[in-house]
Amino acid sequence: MADVLSPRIVLISSPDDAAREMRRIGVSDGGVRAMAPKAQSVVLKVSGASVPLAHILKQQMLSIGGDAAVARGVLTHEVDSTDVLLIGTLAQMGALVGKLSYQQFGLPELGERIAAALVALAPRPRLVLRTRHHTLDLAKKVHVMGILNVTPDSFSDGGEFLQPSAAVEHALEMVADGADIIDVGGQSSRPGSETISESEELKRTIPIIERIHEAWHGPISVDTFRAKVAEESLKAGASIVNDITAFTAEPAIAQITARFEAGCVLMHMQGTPATMQENPSYDDLMGQIALFLSSAIAAATGAGVGDDQIAIDPGIGFGKTTAHNLAILRHLPELRVLGKPILVGPSRKGFIGRVLDLQVDDRLEGTLAAAAYAVAQGARILRVHDVKPVVRAAKLVEACMSSPA
């Protein structure tokens, strides 16, 4: 009886996966080098290309065996510009970069950005976050940021850690549980929250940052959008500025971050905490988030912040519906092309409660699921309340992702 040939699906998420499978069936080393980049497909989106440039991109992709999707009005010149989806393998995208280098009209620069995007899509891109006295190796492991709200009105733990002694004790407990960063916030950013005075925010945060710094020499983050609070926090021992407005509320905060050589987290938010959940809407959710963060990165580096001092946060729960939050987690890899470590903060958020029909104090399992999924999608920093279980979940997800079998 003849053998029955039966196919099975092989998951290829990187050239390393392809090379491993090829060696398993006896492909030569030369064959592996030639074919592994052909085994992984990628789609890149170029926004706002003129019709002539869209034609060039289409022709170049077809010439190397790939393709490009453009608006149907391009051929008939019914549109002036179009977004372009470049569709091909990693090998074809590399070939496109070479072809664009000989073109005009800004196409060589586009090729350089495509090349940078391909590097950022590597399974383990080199990602660090330099934070004054610390350099966090985010390629080596996911880092966990423990939340310390010194506020009376935060949605989850408001009022629990207003006293400095209780706050420092909780911070050290989170460190013992595996936290790599402690994030101190004196201004609630829950939906509908009102802004407190600068003096009140300073009163809440500075003494606690000073005491944590005395007891622990790891990286402390200050969750603020105010330049003065950031400056005084950095003087007190903080080394990261976590700004929910991505340096847009008070642009001077960028120069302060640069002067102290601090790290920073730039977050996307639609609206303000007081208004952000009033019917948030997007024409292109991930496109708008990516464009905002790209602009924020450019502004920060323009102010002197180092390329390796920036992390980005898509802003789960900040001007997003439940559907938006779930879509962000699903499409998180799209932000990897920005080349910065991605921070995700799903902890006890409202979208978990709405999906699971749970109150805020009963959302641990949902937080763990969202955090684990975020790691699988490329997140390298998790901002959470429940440090110990999240550290364990992240470690297991990373073990699954790095298993060579």
C-alpha cells in the first residue's frame, strides 16, 4: 500500500523558525540562508503616496515577485493619493529596499525606513531603556512596572497608600515580588478624574520618591505630565518620566527629561482623563496611534532625549472603547516598527470588567490574560498592580516563545 502524504501546518514566525525546520529536513546551509527569509511574509503600509509613487511601488513589488495593493482609483487617476499595502516576504522587502535606493522623489528615504522597520520586526530586536543610572535590557526579559498610586481617587487602589510609610512598604513589597520599576503617581488619570494643583501633586509624590530611593536603588518612575513635578521627582531620585500626554501638555518636560538623561514613557491618549471616555472614535485606530507616537518620539529626540531613553505606550483605556482596547492588544505588533520598547498597562482596566462582567477588585485573571497576550504580541514592559502573578505569567510566556523545539 502506498504511503499517504498528508500536509501539516508549520508555524513560522521568524527566519529562525524557518531555518530550524529546513535543517530538520536536511536542507544545506546555503539553502537555509537563501530560503529562510522567503518563508515569512510581511505587509507594510505606506500612507499618503502620490499616484506616481504608488505606480512605482506597485511595479517594483511585482518585479521581485511581491505585490502592492492600492486604491482602485489609482489606475484611472480618480484619486490624487493612496495608501499602499506592500505585500511580500522578508527577502522581497529587502530587495525592495535595494531597488528604492536608486529611485528619486524621496523613495531612497522610504527604503531606509522600510529597512529600519524590518530590523524592528526581528523576533528579539535589541531593545534597551536607558534611565539615568540604569540600563534596562528589555530584549533579555520582560520588565514589570509596579503601580504605586498615592492618590485618594484612583479607580483601583485610591487612598490605600497616601501615607509615606504605607507607600514605601508597598513599593518594597512589589520589589520583593519581582518588580523591576516602581511607578509613583500623585494625579489620578481614571476616566472622569479632575486635575489637582501642581503643589498638591508635588506634596503627594516627592516625599515618597525620596524615601523609596533611600531604601531601594532601582529605577523609579514618576507618572506625571507636569514639567515641575518631573523635575523635582528626578531630583528626588526618580529616573523615568511616564507622561500620559507624551510631552504634549507641558512640552518643557522633554527638555527636563533630556537634561537629567532620564528615561521616558510616551503614551497615546485621545482627549483628557476628564473627557476621554466620551464616545471615543477613530478612522484608523492603529494608524492614528502609530502616527501620534511617531511624532512624539520625534519631538522628544528633537529636545535632546536619547533614542534609547524612550518607551511607548498605546494607552489602553485612555480614550478607547472596549473594542478599541481589544484591537490594540491584537494589533500590538504593528507598533514594533517604531523601534521602541512597548509598555502595556492593562491592569484591572474597565475593558476587562466589561468583557468578564467583573468589578475592579475581581479582575486578576483578566489582567493576567491580557498581560500574557501582550507579551506574546511584543510588549516588553507591563504596568500592573498585581506584580507577583504577572511576573510569573510573563516568565512562562517568554519560555514558550523562546522554546527551540
